[in-house]
Amino acid sequence: RGAFVQAIGTSRGGRTTKLHGLTDEHGRPRVLQLSAGNINDMTMAASLIEAAGPFTRLIADRGYDTNAIRALIADRGAEAVIPSTASRRAPIPYDRDAYRARNLVERLWCRLKDWRRIATRYDKLADNYLAAALIAASIIFWCN
């Protein structure tokens, strides 16, 4: 219905929206996408990877540990640096030293949340909210 079209999902925490993003190797924003808050992160992974352009290594957290996402990354000729979830019977090895760079994404979220308009979604329309996030991301990109 209307709320879902405007990327507003209902969960136990109330009405929420999620920003999904990728950074480059310097922690600058590269791709930002919007979804309803009750949408799983894994469902947005394919569109993020498609929008990323060329890359050699993708670092992600345990929430992205699925065979489908790993296959999508491998099809692009890149290395998946994703730790295995506890439910996986045979853990897949990953480069622990490379995984330490994942904090670049967390730093991006902290910088985006410095913008009050992004941290607390005041906009009713998804297009306006995403536009504000992209403006903040472009300033972060050039000032980083």
C-alpha cells in the first residue's frame, strides 16, 4: 500500500526505514538505497552489488552470509570477505585482516547520522528522504 511504496515498514519498533549502502576503500559513500524497515538486508544485497560497479573484494557482516550472495559476488570475479553465521555447519574461511576494514561502513553510518534529517526521517515521501541522504552523502564524499 502507500506506506510500503514510501519505504515505511512496520515492525516492533514502530514505523521505520532502512538505508542500505556501500563504501569505497576509503570509506566514502558509493551506493545508497532505501527500503522499508521490515525488509531483510539480504533482499537488497543483489541490487546493491549490481549498482556497485567493478570491485575486487566485498566486505560484509554476518547478515549477508548466504550462498546466493556469495555466488553473486563470485560471478563478478570478486572475493567475498564475509564471516560465517553460527548456523552454518561448515564455516567458510575468510580473510580476518581484510574484514577489519568493515568499520569504514560503520563510520559512514555515523557520519550520515550526524545529519538530523537523516537520523530521524522527517520526510513523508521516500524520494525526498533519499534525496536528503544523497546530498549528505555527497558532502561526506568530498569532505572525507
